[in-house]
Amino acid sequence: MHKPKTMLKPNYLCTLLAMSVLATSRGSSRTESDNTIIEKTREIATEAKIPLMQLEYHDGNHVLSFEISQRDSIAAREDCSTVFQAASLSKPVFAYIVLKMVDNGEIGLDDPICKYTDIDRFVDKERAAELTPRMVLSHRTGLPNWAVRAPSSDEWVASPIGFLHKPDTVFAYSGEAFAFLQRAIEKIRGKSLQQIAAEEVFIPFDMPNSSFGWKGSYDSLAIDGYNSKGESVGIQVFPRENCGYTLRTTAKEYSHFIQNVLVDGRGLKPETHRLMLCPTGIASGKKEPKEYDKFIEWGLGIGIEHNEELGDIYHHWGDNGNFKALFIVAPKVNKYLIYLTNSHYGHDIINQLTSLYFGITKPLNLSVWIKDD
């Protein structure tokens, strides 16, 4: 289901290769170094044929936030308010909600999820009855990514759910598992995912333009996606809220989530925050192990790479096909970055950006892991 394409009003001050940007820093104006890094970022995006990109970077107390456009028909907003599909960046937000409910005693991390919702769609109900929130958040349920190829389809709602592996045996990335846990959380609270997220995340962390469902403001703020041919595929309006992929947000607003939750641990007990970022096992369910497997693990809703230059980095990527995104948090060097794109090619720039912003000399293992997953 797609909403008819809404093109942002052209900003004719933006030329094809120029950009309209806003860069900010706490307590200071934009520096020459900021201008240089923005220009280099624009060159990276231009080479990758990315129509629109939004980025926020934190280096200690210094914050750089900007939006760049490569097309004169798409205006970069000076207030960085364009709303992007965040795809699987939805999952860490949901993981935080679940862990906060664990701290509140509303659900147990090792409780069978079937205590809270039905397992009617599962083919193997005995295995389904074993599934717990911990297994879901660490991607160890044994479920496929989705029961059918398109979770936004009408078919998905009633599609049977099978298992790829026995629960809690291997890593198997699964949006289907997150959607199952979402049904339990909604029944416990008696509210929709969006209502819960607004109460627990979007309102307290100042994220007014973020939502798992469609908002009226998106008619002007949301951007089209662009496929591998550089063609606009319009603005997709999802038929239902899904904690696995339907979040829309801005880089600035998602940065508020990163700072409050991943960096500061706000809203969670200290031990729960540590647990969220604690490795639960190698993030590979492949039959043939890869060299990078030993460097990638998973916490509870968060990916972890053991990097020789940056130390442990926390990350999650988003991929809705024509929208791709990524965040990286590197506590050892006190830096983090999030970027959002409306392009099929949005993950082709990972290593260039990490080299530019984090100064590392070797490609991240997660950049290979994402493409192989």
C-alpha cells in the first residue's frame, strides 16, 4: 500500500550539487572543520547516488546535524525536519520499551510470551510456547525474518509461522519474533504500539515527529524512497504499526533516543541497561561460519561489534529496501553517529562515513555482515 507521491517543494537556492544544511554544536557555531566534514559527506553521498540524507554526529559535547540533497527537485530542509523511514531502527526503540516493562514488573524477561498473547499462527505450538522476551530481543527464537516476504501485505496477518531452528540454539534475525512480542506488550498495556511508544519514548525524549504509524504532518514532512535505478517509488503508508520496521523519524530525534537510552541509560535500572548492551552470543546462524562472525554479537535489541580500533561499538542498521539507515555508538572514543537515507544505496557508504567520522583505517565487520545477512 502506497500513498500517492508527495514531493517536497523545490528550494531553488539548492542547485543539483549544492546543499542546504544546518549544522549545530553545543555552545558554538559551525567550525571550518565542520564545513569540511559536511562537504566530504556530500561527496560521499553524491558518489553513492543518494538523493537525500540526514546525519547527526556527536563528538563529546560537539554536535553536528545536517541534511543534504543531491537533487534540485528535493529541497534539503534547514531545520533537518524531513521524516525518513527508519526501518529496523524501530527495533531498539521497542527493545527499550520491553526492558522498561521488565523493570516495572509488567513482564518477565524469561516468561513464556504465550502467557500474554495467543500462539494461534504458529505451526509448532510446542516450540512457540518456549519463546521468551530474552530470546526475541537477542534474535534466538529460531523464527524466520518474516512468515511471508511482505509483512505489510494482507496475507501476512493470518500467515502461518514456522521455525527455522529450535528456540534458543542459534542466532536468527527475526522481525516476526518482534511482532509476536509486540502483540503481548499491547495486550499487557491495553494500548497500541504507538500509544505506548509515545508515553515511554517519543514524549519524554522530545521526539514529536517520530511515529510507528502515519501522522498528518507526514503529508509534507515524509520523503519518497528511491530504488536502484534512481526512480522515486513514492511514500509508503504502512497498513499497521509494526515494531520491526514502521518507525518514521529524523536523525536529530533518533539521536535523542541514542543519548538518553544507549549512552545515559535513562529510564532503565543500571543492571538492565548493562544487560541491554551485554553480548548474548555470536550473531550468525549461517551454516558456513564467516571470518567476521567472531567480531559481531548481539545484546538485547542492539548489535555489538568488537572493533580493534574503536573498542566495543553498539549499532543497528535499517533496511526497508529504498530507505536505509544506521547508527553507531563508540563509547571508548565518546562518539556516536546516526544517518538516514531515502536510497537503495544507503548502506554503500558505511565504511566511508566511519573512516571520516571515527578515523578508523579498516572497514567495519558490520558493513560486511549487513550485506551478507
